[in-house]
Amino acid sequence: MLKQSFAPILPLKPRILILGSLPGDLSIAKKQYYAHPQNRFWKILFALFGKEFSTDYAQRIALLEENQIALWDVCASAVRPGSMDTAISEAIPNPIPQLLSHHPTITKIIFNGQKAQKLFDKYFQKHDHLSYITLPSSSPANAQFSVDKLLQHWEIIKI
């Protein structure tokens, strides 16, 4: 039940860092961020940037790199039965402050859901020179938000 995060995806000069909480079981099995087919993360990003949706992981990473978006999780590891964020316990955070100090081009941190934001707030201090935005989770567990409704909120990434 101890789950591990992945290494961050870091373009050359990232301007945005999107933080999730911790990869789900299917993502861990596939070694890919947001691998669950019902998670809307990749659908949202492809739509936002006017690209045709792809299930090819290399194309997904290229989309992040083209748009200077870094991707990581707040938790380096945590105990979690299953994939629900509500079940996360005994979290050990990733070294996010070090990542930010090595990548001063990041000016905006986007939290993919409230759990990511709450975990971040538990372990780290916010800095005045960064913008922090909590967006509705792309998780299929967040069924109250359709893809269209999520797109309206996530549009802020392009600003």
C-alpha cells in the first residue's frame, strides 16, 4: 500500500508547474502520469492547446514541453489503499522547493484538485513571487465536473 511518485516532467524553461497528489494504481502500473482512461487531465490539456487528443505518452509529454508545463506530485510517497486521494496517509513530500529554486522560470503553480493543494499547504510555505491556483480535479472521482466545465476552469493555464 506504499505508493511512490514519479520523477517530474521538466521542460527546458518551465513557466507552470502542475501538481497532483500521488499517481493512482493504473498510473503506477503503466509508469505514466494520469494513465487512467477516465481521468480527464490529458483530454483537458490537448483541448486547451488546440491539439488532437492522443493516447501516445510521448505525444503527451511533448505537449507539456511545447507549452512549458512541468508536471509532478506533492507526495514522493504515501500509504494509500487504492487510488482515492481521501485514502492518502503517511505522506512524504517531494522536494518541491528545490525544484522551484532550480527552475526560476516557474511563476505559476497549478494544483490538480484540492487534495494536492492541501498537501502542499501542509508541507510547504507559499512565496509571494509565485501564483497559486487550485483547479477542480481531473479525476473521474470528481464526477460533478464534465469535461466542458473542467475546461472552463483550466483555461487559466493559458494566461
